[in-house]
Amino acid sequence: MTALPAKVTIWEVGARDGLQNEKSVVDVQTKAEFVRRLLAAGLPIVEATSFVHPKWVPQLADAAELMTMLDNPDLPVLVPNERGLDRALELGLKHIAIFGSATETFANKNLNRSLDEQFAMFEPTVVRAREAGMDVRAYVSMCFGDPWEGAVPIDQVVSVGKRLFDLGASQLSLGDTIGVGTAGHVKQLITAFGEAGLGTDALAVHFHDTYGQALANAYAALEVGITTFDASAGGLGGCPYAESATGNLATEDLVWMLNGLGIEHGVDLDSLVATSVWMAEKLGRESPSRVVTALA
Amino acid sequence: MTALPAKVTIWEVGARDGLQNEKSVVDVQTKAEFVRRLLAAGLPIVEATSFVHPKWVPQLADAAELMTMLDNPDLPVLVPNERGLDRALELGLKHIAIFGSATETFANKNLNRSLDEQFAMFEPTVVRAREAGMDVRAYVSMCFGDPWEGAVPIDQVVSVGKRLFDLGASQLSLGDTIGVGTAGHVKQLITAFGEAGLGTDALAVHFHDTYGQALANAYAALEVGITTFDASAGGLGGCPYAESATGNLATEDLVWMLNGLGIEHGVDLDSLVATSVWMAEKLGRESPSRVVTALA
């Protein structure tokens, strides 16, 4: 038997990556209650929102209002650039995340930059954030496959990740943005990062369940020593019956597995399920989480 | 990295375990076409139906008519008892499966027998089948958890499995009938069977996705050498939005993982997805398979 970690950290992304990708927009009071309920359920890290331009993500246009209401500087927020950082600084926040791309095409489409240019774009954001005493997480998107380029070479992902880390990130979140990756690929990528000097302490994994692989991939990541897992309460983040299905790994399904494996995580499953059922009602759709469906 | 098998066998159960648990009843012509399409998609073993009493499973009341239409004695069928065996013998079939229980309560509820009495009940069926030159598979249900008894002790499952094997079964299919098992438990159970003298050649695994664990459990089983996997095209077998959600592992989600792992299986994914989309239309509901949803 492979020795698994005794304890892991769940990085809850439902309020940001989840709600950002839902069709329905929920009001700011509901978002604040959602974040508070997630914290009350024992989730140690709840990424709350994104300071992205409302033109691109209207669902999160109330980011500043939400953070003011929550009045909790420890909650991480995504900032796409220096303007986002300015808003986070004004609010006295302490944890930001940036969102990079492992592929040329997605860097182009999402950041309007080349793969190389994105580092120059992120540099002042990360440097200023670090100077202000902030902690910076770097998402690396499209780490496994890309809709335009197909399979993404492992050395390319490691190179991008290392450059983002070297800018001053404290953790990389390796994302399978389109959910195509499988368990062996996960192990290979994490092993390659280790060989390049970035061990599992510096890495998190972020899986989407588009092809049903998210939990199997999380298990594979556990087996190679990963201890930080991104997940989304109730599997928020893309309706599974839409063409662009990109649902996140459901936190509840991850928690069920961790409970079975005897791995500590601090989350109360019943509270979490109740929160996801409540949010599904607000969104007017069923949760795609199997555990939520089974226990609700 | 763990060495995985180079090749596996998918035992397709959609036509039997799948349709038996769907609310909608499809006509016998549709069932015959379903089985033929599954074979054409490259599935090596397609369990076609069950000779159970129509009072218990009205969905499969047309079993004899279906097998006559298919005219293929190599397709396995489930037989609950000697009366079922008689019908399989009359039709000249060569492969049967019996359905045992790993727990006292489920043996009582499903077979109206005690855990011990089930072996006496199965014995004449298995003996007569073997004398007739038939191959016998034994399903062992509730191998991980039981709705009435909770977690099922591993030594109890091994004991039941071994007794069914010793009656004359050629393969055990270890079923997580209510889908509660997790990856570590899967490895422990398979390892315990090995220590009791039943190696992975004699074992198959049968996972349900009720708590989202099916594919992670399949990966765990692969890692300890299992090479036969039960799966259901399109995840047929229990609507994921019903209270009694008990959907089978979707064959497509398994195939996606096997493709990524480079493990040979012989199935054409596009043909299979097309078949599941066609069957979902007949049943009037969306497929719960993530891969079917993404590719359809």
C-alpha cells in the first residue's frame, strides 16, 4: 500500500471559481452568507471572489462590496492584474491569487498576452503584493490539455510553473481547466515538478470533472504526496448538462473519499452538504455532487 | 509509479444491471439493438439480461424472448436460482452469473435466506451449470457497506467470496452495491482475497457511483492488479437525481481513464457514446456519464 498523507488542506473555490462559472447571478448577501457557512463547516481556506473587470465576469462585479461585508483579510481573492491588486490593497487583504496559463493559446485568449509576456505582466503585481506583505498563490491553467493545442507537454507546464513560482508565488495550483487529464498524467506532472525542485509542499491540484476524472486524479495526487486540494462546494462551476460543462471537483465527494481513507481535513460533511443544498436552491439547479445528491 | 496492467477486460452490465434499475421499461427490440451495438463498439463481454421472476424485475420480463432474438450463447445472463438455470439451459446458453450477498441482512432481504443458507441454495445451480459445461460468475454484493449493517468486515467478504468460488464459480465480481466504499478499502479487500488464495485473475470489481467514488475506486483496483472491471454504458442503472441513486460506474468514464493510462481495452469510445446517447433518448433522460455529457 502507498503511504498517504495523514492530513490535507482543502482550498475551497466554490465562491470564486464556482459562482464565476454559474449562469445565475446571486446577490452579495447570499455570497457573504455562503462564505460564512463554508468557514463554519470547517473549510480552512475559502477563496472568496475575484477582482476581475465586471465586463468579463459580471457574476463577481460585487467583489469589493462582498469583501467589505465579510471584513476578513485572511480570505484569498483572485486578482488578474495590478488594478485588481490595488483594490485588494485598499481593502487591506492579505492573500491574493494570480491566474496564469500553461499554454500559448490560452494566454492569448485569456490574458491577451503571449506565454512569455504573461510573466512580465504578472511581475509587478507579485512584487508589489509581496512588498505589502501579501501571500501570493499562482494558478497554472491548462496543465493537462488545452482545447486548441491538445495535450500540453509536461516540461512546458513545469517551466511555466517554475517561472511563476520564481516571481514570488508561495504555491502553485496546477489546474486541469478542461478536465481531460487522467491519473497517470497527474503523477507524471507532479513528479516532474519535484525533479525540477518544486516539491509537493509548493503545489496544489485543481481538477474539473468534465470527463469524470476529478476524484480519481485527486487520489493519484494524494499517492504522490500532494496535500492541498482545490474543490468547490456542491461541484459549483458549470452546469454538467451544458455543452461547456466544466464542473469543479465537488468538495463533498473529496471529503467522502478522505473520510474513507482516514485522512484529516477538518470539514464537517453534514454542514457542508446543507450549505450546498441551500446554494443549489438559490441557483435553481441540482448540485452535480454525487454525495450531495445522495445525502440531501 | 505503480506498474499497471497493460490490458483489461470490461464486463458491460448496462443491459442487465443498468436496465433492471431504470424506471422506464424499454421494449425487447430496443434491448436487442442495445446489446448488438455494445458488442459492435468492441465490448468483449455484454451481460444481456436476468432470468429473475418478472414479479421482482418487470423490466427484464422478456429475458427469454431477448436471448432468442440475440441467438448468441456466449452472452452471460444472471440466474437467481435453478428455475433461472433451467431457462438458460433450454436456450443453450453457456455463461451464467449468480448473485450472492456478503451480508446477513441483504441475504435475508434479497434471497430470503440467511448468509449461510445462500450457499446451499446456490450449490445445485452451480453444480448443474458446471456439469452442463457452463461458465459461472458469482456476484458478491454489499462487499463494502450495507444499508442496514454499515461497514462490512473484510474477513466476512473474503469468507463469503471463497465459499462461492469453491462451489464452482470461475470469477467473483466484488460489488459496492451502495457505492460507499473508498480507494483504500478497495485495496485492502483485494489484498485480503489474495492472502486467502484468490488472486486478481479470479476477481472483478463492480462499483456504483452513488457517492462519486466509482472511478477512483477502479483506479485503486487497477493499482493492485485487477484486470476485469464491470461498468454500465452511459452509467445506466439508477437516476442520479432519485433518492435511491445507485448509478453504476459509466463505461465511458472508465474508458476515458484507461485511454489516458494507455491501457488496452478494445472499446471504441465514439461508438459507445453514440449508443449511450441513443439509449438515453429511449429512456427519456440524460446520461449521468460525464464523458457522454461532454462528448455528446
